[in-house]
Amino acid sequence: MIKKALRQFRIQSVGTNMTINGKRIMIEGKILRIAKLDPWFQQEWFEDIENPEMLIDALQKSKDRPDILTFWQRLPNTEPKYSYPMELDSIAALPIKSYSSWWDNKIDRKVRNKIRKAEKNGVLIKPATFDDRFVQGMTSIFNETPIRQGRRYLHYGKDFETIKREFSRFLFREEIFGAYLGEELVGFIMLAYAENYAFLGQIVSKIAHRDLAPNNALLAKAVERCAEKGLPYLVYALWLEDSLGDFKRSNGFQKFDLPRYYVPLTSKGKLALKLGLHRGWKGAVPKQLIKPLKKLRRRWYACAAPLNERTTSP
């Protein structure tokens, strides 16, 4: 039976990873094992689960059966399509009609002035090529500070070869724009394209030039590019209630709630869903405590970091 299922669904298991009908599935967790589209390849943002019943059946018949399968519906499909147990995931997305509509109606004078300031002070936004010179610029930006938005920065401490390897994975679907001050790369944006929207994979700039608002100029270029390509949405990952969330809101992003399904595949999975254990320890933290805990973390890192390495804004 198992062998027949493996042939039917073309499953290739590699540790906690497998491929089912072309979908890369990752199984995370030791005690409670949860399967999802491979987050390392950001697949949830770019692929749909067109036939969940087929995927569920394949996972249940596999030797490496997880306890829970989770998947969501991508924008613009905000209405639930399935009857599986469901919760809502909130993402930040900017509806786009035209660049002029965004400029006139979605942002205020303060944001417009920042974009003008960047241009006035010589910040040039232009297409970039992922070559060694660009990667060297990325490395310089990443290693400027270990703390961003009040937390440890994921890419701090990475060397040239690591950055080149990690960020070359998605070039087949990405367009890159750099923010240049003379010959110096002071920021960049990686804009990835899905069927119904563009996705901001990276937008980051040097703290030393934060007063020139390169991130605002980069975001304006992303909106302009989406309008040129006729894409109705620009997606900026999850909806947040912090300094990065403030940056998203000030640039016109809105909250969209997407259905996320949790399908139990074992008795352990059913019990975990009833007890809310599928959310992990972060999901167990009461919402009213999240902001105070983030503020505490920000203060801790601010005290621990050298003065010239501190930063709290995008």
C-alpha cells in the first residue's frame, strides 16, 4: 500500500523534507511534527495547494507521516474555500491601481517629503545586477549593525560567500533595485513576482544614511514597478505592530486576513489542535503581553549594543 502511494504521488523523502507532486514539503518539530510548504524556499508566498485532499492522502500514507498539515490561501483569495480547521494569518499588502493614485491617496505629505529628500540628496534608485560588486555592497550593509528593529539581525556576521549563496537562490523570480549614493550601495530591494502580486523579499539600507530615507525611495520604486507590470498588490510579509509595522502603514499597506488551515493527520495532531499546541510557545503568549515584551527586548539589545550599532527603525 505504501509503495503504491509513493509511486502514485511521487514522494521523495530526504530527512524531514519531501517532494509531493512537485511541492517541496518541510516537516518541522520533534514532539509535534507539522508539515508545510518549504519555508526555506518561501513557497507559501508563491505557490497554492490546488488539491489538498491529494496532499493529505499522500502524507497519511507516507512512512514519515507528520501530525499536522498546515497551508493557507494566498492573496487575493481571502474567503475560506475549505472546511478544515482554520485560523487567520494577517499579512501586509498594498493595493495598487497606479503610481499616481498611491502617491496622491495612500501616503501623506511626510512620506512624500522623505522620497523627495532622498532624490534631492543624491540617492539614485536603479536596477542592480547580482554580481560580486553588488554582493560586496550587501555584505557591507548586513554587517553594519547586529541590531535592527530592536532585535538581533539575522544576516549580521555573514561573509561574502554565504550571502552570495543564500541570496542567489531566488534570482529566477526576482528583480533587484539598488539605492546608490555616488558609487556606494546604501540600500537595496529584492522584488519577487508571484501570479497576483509582487513580494518584498528584502528591503534594507545603511543606518549611516538613514536620514536620507533610502528605504522610502526604494519602496516608491517597488510601487512604480508594480504599476508598470499591472500587478494589483505589493505584499510586505506579515502585519506587525512594531516600528517596521509603522513603516508599512505609513507607506499605505493594509491588513489582509488569509485563511490558514490545520489538518490533523494523527491522533496526536488532533489533540494538539484542541489544546492550541500547534501555535508553539509564541502563540501561547497573551496578546496584551506582546508589546511590553518587545519593548523589553528592544531595551535589552539597546543596552547591550555599542552606541554606534543601535537602531530602532527600518
